Amino acid sequence: DEGFEGIPVRIGEFIALSLPELLDIYSDADIRLVELYGRVMSGRFGEVVLESALRTLRDRFPEVASKVRVERGGMAEFGQALAAARYASLLV
């Protein structure tokens, strides 16, 4: 449906617009990778979200785009549980 085509694009834009503020809040963590998880990131919908986020970052915040990688997390069916496990593994 045409009316729904813009939804993943807008989600990606909102992610990109919020990322600089998030990085500022956690500036002492020196974040270099942001992984996006959840069912919203699965399939073609998730591809469009990521493409939109990366495009918006490059266009609006090139300095952030050059410093931070934004990727889709794997296995969307596990959602945030996988994100928590990934984070815990980085702390070891």
C-alpha cells in the first residue's frame, strides 16, 4: 500500500536524527557501533529502515556517519534478548 511505504523511511530518519544526541549523552563510552534489533528490522522493511538511517546520517551528520557504524542486528526473532547478550559479551 502506498500509504505505508514511507513508514520505514521515517523510522530510519528518526533513528538517524536521534543518534547524535544519544552519542552526546554517552560520549564517555566512545561508541563506534550501533546495532538495530527487533522485528521492525527484519526483512525488506528493516533494509529500508537501515538504508534511510544511513542516508540521513550521511546527509545531515557526516561527522557522525564517518565515526559510527550502524548495522542491523541478526536474527530478528530473538529481538532485544540478542541485543542484551551481544552487549554483555562486549563487557567481558
